[in-house]
Amino acid sequence: MVAHPVLSSASPSSAAVARRAAHGHTPSAFDTLMASAWAEMIVSYWDDQHRAGRIDPRAPLDVVDWMPGDGGSARQMIQALVQRVRWRLGFEPRLRYLACVEDAAVAGAWHHEPELCSLLDPGLLVPMLWQPGGGDAPCLLPMGEPRRWASMNPVVVLAHDRFRHLPQRLLATHYGRLLEASPQELMERRDEPEDQRWRPVDENTLTPALRALVQSHVAGLNSAPVCLPVGAIDALAQVAALCPGGYLVLSTARGFANDRGVRLGGFDSVLSTFRRDRLLPTDFALLGAHLAGQQALAWHRAVGEAEVVQAVAGGAGSSRAALERWVAPLARGDCGDGAALARVMRCALRDSGASAGLVVLRRAQHDPRVFAAACPDLHLRWLGRGGVDREAWAEALRCVWGQHLPSPHGPPLFRDVALSAMRIAEWGFARRVWLRGLAVHGRTAPDLAQLAWCESCSGDLASAVRHVAEALAILPADPLALDVQRRLHERLAAWDTAEDGWLRCIARDPGGLVLEPLDSSHAPALGHQFRDPQIAVMSGFDPIDATCNAAQWVDARRLEASRIDYAVMHAEHGFVGHTGLYQWARAGFFYFWIGVDFQGRGFAVQAGRMLCRHALAHGVDCLITTVYVDNTRSMRALMRIGFRRMPVRRPSDKEGLHYMALKAPGVEVDELAVLIDYNRREEQPVDFEPDPDAAINEGGTA
């Protein structure tokens, strides 16, 4: 069941408000591919420093994030680093990820977010106060009093696109003249002559170093803009002063990688960027030229679409050869492919279907934004079809969700993830995604109706009824909630209300199973799990094929009043199998099968024990069943349920069968008489005779 997303109108929590305040400093050009490339580079840097004896393993290895946003990018980076640190470094480091926040309120709000708490509690993620380029000393904000930060080990700083948010001056060289203007005034006074909007640079406002830098930089330019990153220069000087053990600074932002980019982009490029973002692009070539005179090394290249990635290294152990080695993951250039892969995803899904979309998603390392580009087409048209690799998509969806931090001001990705999971019967995962999304984005009628359907498909109709009631209380006319309510009422109306009735739910056992009366709602899942032809062969049931689909199969069984059929439902997986009884007088014939995707997990034994226990407690004195001689797996399962082999055989059997019986404790029953009675009712031969080779196996293995 699929509904179009409806945005929440619920009031955000105080934690949500704090996270919204931080959203303004969320890195714009950061995704899973960039996190992966940066993590590879950082670990390579640490590995070299450790081999050179410049790392004290007893002290923390600090990664300072100047733009962690609402914590989502910080979580992505931590995951990427942890995955690589464990196998790459020759020691177990004390990794400490220092996320710069606006104030203590934001840091406190993070402790209310489950995804961040698991990182905060062990001290892996530590909030920090640091205004790059500012005068205040950085300090840590762990639980308790703030304390000043210092690190003797080499430090990694993730600047992201913070340089664009720091002060910049817009200069221009125009045939030997050096001019300056306010980009805001250029926008507001665009109809005035250029000589009234640009003024000569007051050289007294430039330090000698900056004056020499600008003059050297513009020497090869005739008429071009110069974005002077004065804030970035001050911030990098602060990093050098605070990190005596060495440092590595990584940044990525919209900007220029070389003079050619400046000349080709020109003034139009600078002003269009400012018009869109109210920020100037960063001239990384100019910044690199400045660093060359400050005993620091810089490397940068263009990636993606008008983005530049830069690495700056300084302090002990830094050399041009080492830097070239460290930046190898960035030099490939694929770290900026995220936006292009999102477009490729849409085309691949449209032209080639879910399998091609899965390839693109893997190439994007399960980036949430690339996944979002596939929706809603992915779960509306593709997932749930025959031939879709459900197991691979289940793994992919978990990877996507694991890299996404739900945020009230961010896109409601939880809907697309949960709906996709429901289409491939990953009910438990879908339930958790719905619940987390509802907690963050607010409770809406369509979302609650989807959650109700998810619960109903995994055996928890009581919760389903509660959720749909809440949905209709919010929006009484919601069509999806009304449809789910109708379906639930139709199912429940067919159940017995008496405690001793057979057509009722048999409560969930500790293993997560529940047995509920089989009906047409189970047909799609039943047909999928019955797709192995051997299930029909070994269980003796009619096959489900082109002449008899799953719904017809279920309806045909429901017409036989003496048969009591149950769907075996699992809280995580939904429908996993089928069990039931042919019941007469005080006896019954037991049968079961487990779906092709869930065999070998013990579900047959759990479900069989539940049904047999229920039957023996409600008037059945003896249960019988049969199993093919070569079906050793089912034989073991039956013996673990409690069945024992009867010492009889039937010469008329074309294939070898074992006859099994389970009797109620303390009840005297002639099990052979029950077996003969059943065969007469089924119009089967009753030429039973003693089996001299029968040996009742009292054991059985898992």
C-alpha cells in the first residue's frame, strides 16, 4: 500500500528547534562519496604519521569538523572513519570527532537524538566551540563544564565550505587597475555605470603579504574578479598555531581551482553564485598561493559541478611527495560525482528498472540523496515486482537509512525508505523507520495508516487497529486510513471472538511468531514464499501456478470447513510459512511448510509447537501427520515439536512415508485407529501393517 507523502504540521520539539538553528551551517557539497574519500585520505595521513613516530597512541586522534550541521554529516564521517581505522592502522586509536556547534544549546539537543547519543555517550563525538579565525580559544563541550582544547597529535580539520562563510573581499583587476566592490551593492545598483560601483582598492587595508599575494595573482589576468579569502587565511593561520603536532585541512566548496577557471567564469559566474547563495565562491588557487609562503602545502582540483576539493597540510611530516600520496582518493575525482549519480539514478530506473537502480546506488555508496532521486518511482513501480532481488535491496535500504540522520527541517526520506521496505516485505525494518520518522517529523494520518498496514502485515493487528484509529482521529476523511480500517475490520470479522475458538490469533511466542487465520490478505506473500516447486512436492499441497494463483489457493482451502489454516507471521519478516490442521472429533491431521526464504531458521518447530499446544489444550487428544522417508529436515522438525514415529507402514504407498503421532499428556488414545479413521475420511487405503524396521527415534537435532 502506497500513499503520497504528506508533510507534517506538528510542532517541533526544543531539540528540533536547536537542530534547525544548526542547519544553516550544513555543508552543501558533502555526501557519502566525499566522506569515503576523505576518510581514506585521513587514515593514510595518520598511518604515515604513526610510522614516523609522530603519533602518541595514548592521546586522542582529533578530527575537528567546522560544519557538522545538524549532526548528519558528522555521523557519516564517523562511520566512514571507523570502518577504515580498524583495519588500516597498526594500533587501536582513541578517535575523537570534535563537532563545532553554535552554542551549548545545540550540543545539549544532540543528546536527545538516538542516532547521535550512541556516538556521544562513549566520547567518540564531542561538541566543541570554535569560531574559525575568531579570537576565542576553542573549548570542548562534553557532559559537564567546558574545557579548553589542546592536542599534541596531528589534527585533521574538516572545513567543508566554511571558507565561503568567512569574510571575503571582492576585488577585480582591470587592465592594470586593482578595484574593489561590495557584491551586495553590485546586485542592488546593477543599472548604474560600472565605474560608480567599483572603486580603487585602498592599499592601506591590505597587509604587505596580502598586497604581494594579490599583485602576484593578478599579474597574468587582464580583466577578472578576485575573491580574496581573508577569513580563510586567518582561519588557517589559527589552525597552524593551535596544532603544533601538524595538521591536515580538508575543504570542498563552489569556487575556482586555477586562473583558467577565473578567466572563463568571469564576473558573471561570481555574481550568479552570490545571487543564489549570498556567498562568494572561494578562489582556492589564490589560497594555495598564499599558503606556499607560509610553510604549508596545498593541493586542489575541480570535482563535480563547479566544486573544488582542497587539502592543506602543515607541520612536521608534511612534504609534497607525502601530500600527493595522501590525496590519491581525491585525485581520482569521483568524490564529486554525487549530484551526477542522482541524475543517472533517475534515468537508470526509468530505462532499465530496479536492478540498474541498485547498481547506481551501490556506485554512490548508498548515498541518501541518490536514493531519494529514485523515489517515488522506485517503490511505486519497481520494488515488489517479480524478479527483484529483495535481499540485495533490503541490504541497500539499511545502508541508506544508516547514513541518514532524520531531521525536522530536512526531507522526509523516511517515507521513501519505509515504503520501499514494505514493498519487499521488510516489515520490521519498515516499522522502525516509520516510528523514527513519525517521532522526528510529526504524526500524520497517511503515515499512521501506512504504519498500521505494516503492523497488520507482520502479525500485530492490535497495534494496527490503534494506529489507524489515531490516524482517523487526526483526519477522519483520510482515504488511506479509511481503506486500512476497512481491510482490518473485514479480517477481524471472520475471526472467532470466543477464547476457545479456532479462528483466532494464537499469541506471539518469545521467538517472534504469531499464528493468525489464513485469508486473502496473505495471498501475495504466500505465493512468493511458495515459489520453490519442492515445497508443493514435499508437503503434498496443490501447486501454485498459472492455473491456480495464490488467492485462489487460499480461497479453496477456506471453503473446507474441517480445515483450520494459519499464516505463520514473524514480527520482522511478515509471512514466513503456513501451518494447520484437518480436524475431526477429538483428532487432527497436522501439516506445515516454511517459505523458501526462511527455511532453516527454526520457524517450523516454533510454529508447530504453538499450534499443537493450542490444539491439545482445546479438545484434541491425538495429532497425526506424514513425512516422506527422505525428508530428513521435516522429520527432525516434527520430532522436536513432539511427534513420534508410529511403527507401521502401508504397502500401497508408492513412495516411502513415515507416519507420526503426537498425543495429549495423560490421555489414552489408539493412534493407529486415529490414522485409519483419517485415511477413510480421505478415501485413502488403510492396508496398514507393522513395520519391522521401525525404530522410534526419541532424539532429533536442530
